[in-house]
Amino acid sequence: MNFRIGRRRRIFEGKAKVLFEGPEPGTLVQYFKDDATACNNQKKGTITGKGVLNNRISEYLMVKLGAIGVPTHFMRRLNMREQLIRKVEIIPIDIVIRNIVAGSLSKRLGIPEGTVLPRSIVEFYYKKDELGNPMVSDEHITAFGWASPQEIDEIMSLSLRINDYLSGLFLGIGLKLVDFKLEFGRLWDNDELHIILADEISPDNCRLWDVKTNEKMDKDRFRRDLGRVEEAYQEVARRLGIMPEITALVPESEKP
Ligand code: TMP
């Protein structure tokens, strides 16, 4: 177990990450685990080295997004599995952006996987594990006060910008950005409220298909027992030019 885990105050433990109190007020340390879950927690497993790769991949993408003016919670990477982030108040909505039909959209509407959408679609899901994260509309979100209409507008506009940018970035390395999930949070700066990108962007919450072969290079390899899961995450990192040294495959339990 990581030395830092025992030392810091644990704020929250999710399925793939742990949040610890940060070194300064208003900061947190985000620790990336190798644990993987799917099908609403019914399927559990470990993807060796995933935490290391996702830490790097998410850092890379958040820094790139920051450079084009998307505000993010990312501050800096601390080590192989941890990054320093700004503490935000998470908006309890998962935002899914889709470019190609796959996964739950294919199942729900009976449209074959791989159908290219006439335009990108943004969906909202209420973050409530006990309820299986149900899909909701902006009407539910505003009626129940999870976010204001202005916040939804901002989230929509940021999500579409992120989609445009990341679609191009991934296409440049031979990957189609099929769909992905984002989370946003609120940050108060003096009296001003900002909506900023939070959580992570990695093959855990993106669908990435090889442009030439349509091979799946993401967590669907784990969800659907397709094998070569670790290799897919490594290949994404390699294509991004950030494949960390051989330590990528060191399991969490064997870390110093
Ligand atoms: P879906 O097809 O299962 O609705 O997933 C759409 C995208 O959102 C896919 O890239 C996986 C991602 N996603 C998450 O990261 N977390 C979730 O809880 C869900 C439901 C989807």
C-alpha cells in the first residue's frame, strides 16, 4: 500500500480513485487505483498498472484542455499514482457526450453499435449508485436544484468544446472518440462562481476505437471480457507519447 495512503486524511473513496486532504486549503490529492468495476458494481476486478496510466493520461488531457481555456481541477501530478487537484463542490450529474452509437444508447434504442450520430449528443445521469445512475433531463436537474439553468448552459458549452478538442486530438493518434463521461464542480473565487472540469479523463470513462480496425482500446475490454485490457490502456498512453517507464505494470501492492 502506498505510504501516502496511511498518512493523509481520507476524504472519499470511489471505485477507481481515493481523495485525500491536500497539503494546502482548497486542495485535494487524487490517488488512482488499479481497481475496476462495471455493470453497476456487479463486475469487479483489477487492471494492473491502470492507476499509473490513468494518472498520466488524465494529466496530459487536462493540461491540454487547460491550455485551450477549459478550466479544470488539475494542478500538478505528484507521483506515479497521485495528482494535486483543486477541491470543488461536485455537481451530482454525469455528463455523457456521444459521437458514435455504443453501449447503453445502442441497447436502449436498438441502434447498432458503430452508427455515426448525425450530431453529437449530450446526456445527463444523476449520480446515485443505489439507483444505478438513472438518466435525467435538464428539467429534473433544475427542478431538484442539482444545478441551475445557467450552470447547465455552461456545462453544455464546455462539454461540446471538450468533445471537439478531444475528438481531434484522438483522431491525430488514430483513435475515434466514440463517447465519454465528464464531471463538473463548482469553485468559488472571491464572490465569483466558476464551473470547472473535475474527476478524470481516461480509457476508464471514454470509448476509444482504433480508426483502421475499430478495435476497442478502453474499459469495454474489461466490461466485455475481451482480454488484453492492460495492453489497450498502455497503447493509448503510448500513442499519446506518455507511456511511462516499465513501472506501469507494477501492481499497487508491490509499490514502495
Ligand atoms: P454507456 O454507454 O454505458 O452509457 O457509457 C457511455 C460512456 O460514459 C462510456 O464511455 C463510459 C462512460 N461512463 C462512465 O465513465 N461511467 C458511468 O458510470 C457510465 C454509465 C458511463
